[in-house]
Amino acid sequence: MERIREPVRVAAIFNPGGRIRPVWFDWKRKKHTVLETTYTWQEKSGDTMLLHFAVADGEALYELVYDTREQSWLLHGVEAG
């Protein structure tokens, strides 16, 4: 997986019970629609909880990270299909 580590704009649904589901994100002036979330996991970085989402748009696999403290999104990596 190629590491990107760029801030991105993400549309997400915050479901009851604290579950978050990314719907689409903008990267390189292109809107990527999330067709599938293949895996999710959490990581603690100091006092901050980071929520990782492995998502696919039909062309590639992406790793999106939500920083719960800053309430911001990062495109952590991409693996082209």
C-alpha cells in the first residue's frame, strides 16, 4: 500500500451506538464513492483515538483515518487494483 497521509474531505454517516460509515471522500479533485468497507479498527495515539477504515471504490482500496480528537480525516494510504 502506498502511503499518502493527506487530509481529505469525507462524508460519513454517524449511526446510533457510535458507529461511523464513510460514504464518499474527495482526493485529487475527484469524488470517490465508498462501495464497500472491508475492515475497520481502532488505534490509540497518546490521548487520541484513531478510527481506521479500509474502503473500496471499485478501482482501488483506501485507508481512511478519523481522528476523534481533532474531528478530521486523513487518507493514510491507497492500493491500486
